[in-house]
Amino acid sequence: METPVSNYRERSLKIHGLICAKCRREFTYRNRQLLTVHHKDGNPRNNPADGSNWENLCVYCHEDEHNRNRLGNYLSGE
């Protein structure tokens, strides 16, 4: 039996499609490994069935998203 944590990627791809939510790049079945799922609240265990905590991001935008958060935390002294 699959747990919500183990199958959220496929569910997110099905719900949100093969497109990056940030740069809007479209992906195909052949290159979909470059599309990742970002947890909006930063909690990888928060996987609601409706996909409301997910956004599909390409690997480049996903890295950028996390780097922006790190920089913001650094600049704010967190």
C-alpha cells in the first residue's frame, strides 16, 4: 500500500500537469524527470489529496525557490 508521502509526485503531476508553475516551461513524458514537486509550506509530509500544498517546478526553478528562502532567512537573521 502506498503512503501519501510516497505517491504525491505522481498525483501532483496528474493534478497540475506537466508544466512548471514558475517559468511555465512545458514538459513531456520523455523529460518529466526534470519536473519536481515543491511543497508550498516547506513541509514534505503535508500532502493533501487535493494538491493544494504542491506546485510543480522544473529543477532550475525549484533550486531558485529554495535559494531565495535561504537568502531571505540569512538576511533576516533567522
